[in-house]
Amino acid sequence: MVSQQTFPFFRFAGTHREIGQQFGETCRDLIIQHRDKALARLEEKNHISAERARSAALEYRDTVIAHAPFFDEEVQGLAEGAGIDLSDAYLLQLRAELGVTTPPDLIDGPDECTSFAALPEATTTGESLVGQNADLPSFYRDIAVVVELVFDDMPTVLMLTPAGQMSYIGINDRGMGVFANFVTCDGWRIGFPRYFLSRLALTHERVDDAIAAIKSVPRASSRNVIMADSHGTIADLETTPTREVRIEPKNGLLAHANHYIAPELADEERSEGRQLRNSQARQARMETLLQDHHGQINEETMKTIFRDREAVPDSICRADGDREGYDMITFASVIAQPTSKKISVAVGPPHLNEYRTYEIGKTPAENDRTTSQATVADD
């Protein structure tokens, strides 16, 4: 039976600091829970004390201020609103980087998400689609929120994110959609946090400009970013701290899991064994399903694909208990129609939960009515 469970939805508006404060005040309990879970995991998995983690988190601040000071304003506001230390607020933006710097000693391994993008030629909607199954430790299902951030000086953003994290995955009101995957390599360093790359891209309305922005910052770590805009462009950008390769669509489609697929970056790949096989299996399955549905892809098609359980535990949709002693699951699934300013979000794993649609500019009640109508239509 499919559940109607949804993530909490909030809208915050104003300056960057005000939005951070509102986020902190409104989601204080979830933010503190997120902080405590993150610190406990760093201690358990990497033997890093809370004191060391907090100190390390602040080392990234100077780079943020130098290249995107509005993020620092938001993090300061978040700390003020939630009543936590600024080091804790920065820690929430730096989950992987705080493990260690060079090379990364992975906390959870690189099998963390399966993403896609499709051009209008491959869809039934007349617009591009983009999205992902977001895979993280299962506790993220309990602390994630959907937020609309209405800035007074840049595009409005609608995204799914863990409480207290100022950047994760979503769209803006200019028709851009930005999603991301974990990839790993050597050479991690103090620099611009990888999570902020998504929001940095969402300050633009064109994929080309977003890629230029990502290239312009001294990145701390590796990240794959997959993007679509309303001007008919989709692209995937694989990055290391110092290198990047743009991957163009094939037959109007893109797919990405958690390993480098650009030949130019094959020498950077650090995952191996079971983790690499898991990523390769999800990559291949997503590519096959997308090609099988070429020309028929829409929100409903992608719901079916994101619910795919072929080859458990190496499936696109991953659930509690799929692998004994391993707590990584698909904690959320997001399908975005950037041109229409809509995202559909399911609490994970999506084969057990219905998707709810959110549209930029609509009130929670209006979004509820839209979702209700869509559910009736689906039946």
C-alpha cells in the first residue's frame, strides 16, 4: 500500500540573513537533530570528535565569504535562528568534507544517488525534466524538508534539503533545475563546499552560466552536478577539486550514479569493489530504462523508473534492510519540471510513498489542492 506521507513544507522570504534566521527558528528541533546525528556519525565512522569537527567546519568559511558571501549571511542567520553556534551551522553544510580532507576517507561510501535529465525530444511534456533518487543514511528521511526561499536579490529557489542545510537539490523560478551526485577522488582540500555548488548554479537561468560559476570557485571536494534549463539545454558536469568535464546528452538523455563516466576523469576514480559495482549497476539500469521510454518520458514515467527495484541491493530504489548492516536508503525522490516551476517529491523509498507536487509561488494549501487533483487524475 502506498503511503501519503510527505515532508514538511516551508516558505521563507527576505534578505539572505533573514531567510537563514527564519529557517533556523522554524526548523530548530530538526536542525539540532541533524547536527547531533552528523556529529555522532563523524565520531562513529571517522573517529572525529565534536570539537575537532566544529573547528574544521569553520576553516571553510573564508572561501565562502570570498566567493559567495550571501551563503555566509544565510549560515549566520541559521545559527542565530536555531540558537546554535556558527561552527555547528557550518558543520551542517559540510557532511562529507569533514570526514578528512586529502584523500577523503568516505563516511558512507560513494553509492549515494541516481540522477537523470531529459530534453523535450525525449519527453511527452514539451519541456525538459531532471531529478534524482537521493540516497543517504535513513535518518535523513526524518529531518528533510521542502523549502521555498524567496530572496530579495536573486532567483527564488524551491528545493528538498536536510533541515539546516542551505543547499541541496531543486529548481529556481527562472527555469533551472540542479541535482547532484557524490563522486570521489583524491585531492580534497579546504575550499568551497560541494553542497553549495547546487545553489550557486541556481543563481542563474542557463546551464552554461551555471557551469561557468561552478568552474570559477576553488572547490573543496568532488561533485557531479546534473542540470536542465528552460532554454533547451541539459548537461552533466563531473568535477574534482581542480578539474571538470562537461558531459552532453546522448539521444536527448543523461543519467548519472556515483562514479566518473567521462574518460578524461577515469584516472580520478577512487571507489572500487562493491561500491563501484553498485554505482555501475544503477547507472546501467537508469540508462536502459530511459532509452526504453524515449519519447514517452514524463512525471508518471519517472515515478515508475525511480520506484524500480531490479537487482536489489543494487537497485535504483533502495529500502531499509536491502543490505544487512547498511543503513543507506533512498530517503527521498524528486522529479523536476523546471520550466513549469514544479517539483514532485516522495518520502523515500518511493515505491512505498506517493509523490507530492510543489509549485513555486503557490501557498501550501494551493500545493495540497494541486497534489490532490493530480492523485485523482492518476487513478
